[in-house]
Amino acid sequence: MIFECVPVMTLKKFAGGGCADKAAMKRYLRKKHPEIDISGCDDNAVDAIWLFKWAEYFLARTFKPSTP
């Protein structure tokens, strides 16, 4: 099993601002991914979406699933 750690500042820079607060992270998410409905999301859910988007961008290119 492989684990990947992402520092908070890295995630904030990926979102669009290195010193972004929780409200800014939500604004960046609405701007960059308007297809995602975050109307009922709290700060933790917004962070989780950004983490998923980071992994999708950076890890999807390097992950090679094993074939049986």
C-alpha cells in the first residue's frame, strides 16, 4: 500500500493561493470547479475535495494498476 502526504501549504497553492483561509478555499473551488455543488459542504468537505483533486491531478499520471 502506498501513502502520499500533502502539506497544507501545497494544497492551498494548488487551489490557487498559498495563504488561503477556509473561505478562500471554498471560493477557489467554486471558481475552478463550478460543476461541483458545494452548497451543503463544510470546511472539511471542501478540504477533502481539494485533496481528491490534487491526487487526481498528480497521482493519476503515475499510478499504474497491477493486472492480474
